[in-house]
Amino acid sequence: MNDRAAKVQRYTKETQVDIELNLDGIGKSDIDTPNGMLNHMLEQIARHGLIDLNVTAKGDVSPGWHHMIEDVGIVLGQAFREAVGEGRGIVRMSSVTLPLDETLVIVAMDIGGRPYSVVKAVFKDSVIGDMPSDLVRHFFEVFALEAKVNLHAKVLEGTNDHHKAEALFKALARAIRAAVAIDPRITGEVPSTKGTISS
């Protein structure tokens, strides 16, 4: 499984994003974006997903954080899709319910080649740390689109905005970890009656 890795670049007039990941890692990360909260959330994906993840992002943030956070989500989704490849032997579907203090979230995903997302999370404040709170939802949406996964994420309980966001990212990490795990009973087989999860 050493080939379940990818390196993707996306350079535009607005941002320059480089991401390298290994789905069979140990949770090491080297994250460098200009947004501290985004860095913290990406570290959660690496640590709790057991994904080795290197992210470097630069760009013009004078109009706000939208382009930066969106583009990191896009490239992360593309790298994930490339690393999964044909998905031979993977579990494919997963669901994780995760607590963080007073917060409880659920994230479910299907790596089936059909991109769709439903994110239900209400935040009290417009900003969490230095990340606009509406970009939590948008990050999940663009990741799902580019990764070609069906992704449902919902905050079931919670009052603290930071806890809600962090719990969602930790649950995403755990869902990824479970879905890309290799099922020894179907090693080498694509987990679909269609014979493909790539399209």
C-alpha cells in the first residue's frame, strides 16, 4: 500500500497551494498556511486520520480568507482522490460519531465516486479564531466535490464554536481513516458492483 500517496499543486493568480499526502502514514504533518485555525484543523486531519500530510499555501488574503481556505480544500480533495486511486480493497464507507467536551458530531462518508455533501453546523460567531465560520462548511463541500466522495457532517450537540469546528475535522479524519482501511476479505477488489468507484 506504499503507493497510496499523492502530490498536487494548484497555482492561480490568487493562491499557490502545494499538498503532499500519504494515506498509509502515521499522522505526521507539516502545515504552513497564513491561517492559524486552518493549520490547526489540517493537523487534526493528519493526526487522527493517520495521514502524513504536508501543506504549503500562500497568496493574496487582502480580500479575505475565502480563496485561501477554499483552494486548500480543493487541492486536499484532489490529492485524496489521486491517493485512493481505484480504491481496490478499501472498506469504502464509514460513519463516525465523535464527542469533544459538550459537543457531539457525526461524519459519514462514501468513497464511491459520486460527489455530494450535506453539512449542518450552526455557529454563534462569524469567526472562529481567524477562520470565518461559514468556511468550515465550505471547506467540507469543496473537499467532497474534488475527492468525489459523498460526505455528510452534522453537529448534534454543542455550544462552543471552536469545539464544533474541531470535532467536525477530527470526525472527518476518523471517517477517512476508516473508509480507506484495507478489508483483507476483498484485497485487490474494487468495492462496488459497478466495478469502479472512480467515476
